[in-house]
Amino acid sequence: MHALMMERPLLLSAVLEHAERHHPEREVVSAELGGGEHRTSWGEVGHRARRLATALTELGVRPGDRVATLALNTHRHLEATYAIAGLGAICHTVNPRLDPEQLVYVLEHAGVGVLLLDPPFLPLIGALADRLPGIKHRVVLAPAGAVAEELGYEELLASGSDSFDWPEFDERTASGLCYTSGTTGRPKGVLYSHRSSVLHALAGGLPDSFGLGAADTVLPVVPMFHVNAWGLPFSTALVGAKLVLPADRLDGARLADLLDAEGVTFTAGVPTIWHNLLTHLEQTGRKLPSLRRVACGGSAVPPSMIEAFEVGHGVTMVQGWGMTETSPLGAVGALKPGMENLDRAERTRIQAAQGRALFGLEWKIADPAGEALPWDGVAAGELLVRGHWVASGYLDHDAEVLRDGWFPTGDIASIDRDGYLRITDRVKDVIKSGGEWISSVELENVAMDHAHVAQAAVVGVPDSQWGERPVLFVQPPPGVEPDVAAVLAHLGEHLPRWWVPERVEIVEALPLGPTGKILKRELRARLAEATS
């Protein structure tokens, strides 16, 4: 038999070792919670992660243990992520925006014994301490001596050893744990393996994905507790890019300062972040000369936002689609060859789709009977996916999740002949009026193209004549008194007349979940309460 290729385990520690060995001087810059910036490098991140791994081992952490982080995007959180996974334990990134009940649930359900947290979250955990008996050690991610009466991160790090070799183990070992947002019941745990995380990181760096290289400077606004910051802490190490971590500097002005000062070329986050940044840039006339690409995900991107970046700033916005169960990258909206020659309106229409599948993930759309539907851009059905970084089930959850080996996403979508995915709704949000479907996503996008609408949400309500009708919730820009008639006229110009809602509700702010998604169940509850 002919000799085959070597097999080496795909481990996150190997990703960090690569960055430490081949890009040791490339900067990792972190905003500090108390002000200022901390400047380090991939070489120093690797050095400190090894020290932390030995210190955690001395603290009693063993392979397979769940170690939680309750933290923002900082260099200490980055080091901890690599150290925990590298020693064979599981890094459980916890969303601090969860309500107390959900926070207790995910920490207890995961069986967390050690918790690393940023100082601002100490009061939150302190108030819940009696309900979290499993947590034996709390480590505060702060400079040396900054927090009294708590085990400090720098003090713990100082007890670690430099003479540490990352252990080798099966690449299918769990490396990370994230919980779904729990918008429809209790959050569910998704375990990521070293293998899936490394393959996902490779896919994230591909040219038609996030397109990262050693010359890039990357700022993940999306938090590490939101599906590992979309894999960017791993993709940047793979390619040796400069990494900028914003901590709590997420408002338009401070984010613009950081993007400009550090020469950021690529950044990623949810639409709300980019709305706030664009508002700041428009109000100040400011430019961001280094910025080339912005990735947006989490919810649909309005075409007006894509055009605002391109026309006003020469920045390409790429939309991505994914979910906690897909690690999250499933699709990125890069243009195909020749599409750059299309007129701007047509390019924007294509970019407003959720994108094309990355290698490593397959998808199909199916009708209610499970039959595959054609890729013609018209037929719409439930989106099902499978691939190297797609969940096969949930942590300690016995019910079968897959359908014939495919994961049901709960999204209603169409796929066109070029392979571009377009999400039209969630299964639970789809509106059927007079026997025909109304896309709440498309309604929301068109509404947000109007100057009087900063954010929009559409939900269906029962109707005796049509079965269901849409209701539009509008959050206007600050200081704007929206003209409802003008908004409805705008909808009528761009959508079928029968899609246009008869009812519009003006709200000061739309209710958001812990990952920034609009909570439509709360909007439905408001309507039901008003009706009753």
C-alpha cells in the first residue's frame, strides 16, 4: 500500500503555537476597562496562556472540566480561552446580558467549578453566589492588586510555570461551550470540538469569507461570549493578523477612535453597532481611512446600510449568516467574479442576501413534507444544514435534534441559481395572510430604508378576514417624530400593496435579547395585552 499523509490532531493550542512561533511580534491590542490600552503580542499571548494553563491545573482544573468566563473582549479573556482549551478543559463563554435566572441555569447546567470574570460583573455574581454552590474559585480578570479579597488573574498567572508543553489529545475533544440565547425557552448548550473550531477558523480566513491575512488588523466588535466572536480570535492567530480587542468601547465615537488609531482594516459585529457608528460618522463628517471591510450578522442587514458604507466611506460590507449551532459561520455574502460590474442597486441586492455557503457546510431547503426544493430564488422552505462545524445535538439533551442527518435551522429561506441564500423569515415568525406568505424580514428591511425608521420589527396578528396581518413596530432615530403615513407610502412603493401593514406602533426602543436580537415574543405579548 502506498504511504498516506501524516495525521496530526487539529488542536487550538497548535493554532496559538503557530502564531507564537511565526508571528511573535504581531500586536494584540486591548482596550482596558479603566481606560487606556494594553499592548502585547501573539508571542506574549502564547507565553501567558501556558503560564495560566499550569496555574489552572494547580487550582484543580482537569481535562473535561468546564471553566467559565464572564468577560468582554480583552487580552486576558483571549489568553484564558486558549489556556482552558489547550489543557483539555472546556471554555464556557457566558453572556453577561442573560437575566439572573438564565445565568444561574447555564452555570449550574454546565457544571462550572472555576469562573473567570471582569470586575464589573462581580456584584452580579456576588448576588447570586448562594445559588451557585458549584463554583469553588472566582478569578478576577484585572491588573495586579486591582481587586481586594478576590483571587486576581495576574496573581494566579504569576504562580504558573513557563516550562509547560501543550498536551496532545483527540481532536474531537470538546474545546468550547456556548448556550443558545434562550429566546424560546431555556438556553441549550452547544459543545464545540477542537477539530470543528480549527476547521471553522480556517474557513473564516478564506478570501471569499472574511478574507484575512497577516497584513490585516482585525477588530471583533462581536463579543467572545457570542459564539467565540465568530471564530476571529482563532482565525487571526492562524494568519498572524494584528488583533484589536475593544472591551467596552462599543459606542460610535469610541469605536471610531479605536478603528482609526489602530489602523483597523476589518471589523465584525451586529447591525445595531454599525447603525451607531454610521450615525457618529455622519454627524461628525469623520472618515476611517484604513477600514476596508465590515462583516455584519446576527440579523438581516438593510440595503441602506450597505450603501452607506460603500458610497460614504468606500467600505465593503459583507453580510454573514450563521447560528450558535453552526459555530457560527455558514454563509458570507461575497460577490462572484463579474458581479462587481453590475450597477450599484443590483450589487446591493445581492449583498443584502445572507450569502454563499462556505466549504465545510452543506445546505438545502425543504417543504413541510421534507422534500428538497429547487434553487431558483423563488421556492422557499425550511433551511437544513450539515457540515464539519454543525452541532449534532445539545449538551445533556436526549431528544433527537437532526432530521436524517441534517440540522433544522428554523429559518425559512430561498436559494438562487448562483447559490445565494436569502432568509425570508423564522418558522415561528412567518406571516400567512390570505393564503400567501409575507416576509417579515423584507418588510423590516424596506422600512429601515426610510429616514424616520432607525429599527423595525414586524409580527403577525390574527385577522378574521385574512388569517393573519402584519403589525409594524418602529423605533425612530433620536429626536425624530416619525411620519407614519410617509413610512407606509414608502412601503407601498417597494412592496406588494397587500403586504403593507394597517397598524404601526411607535416605540422608544425595541426589546432586545442577550445577543442583541429583537424579542418578537415580547412584541406579540404587548399586542395581546392591548387587545385583551
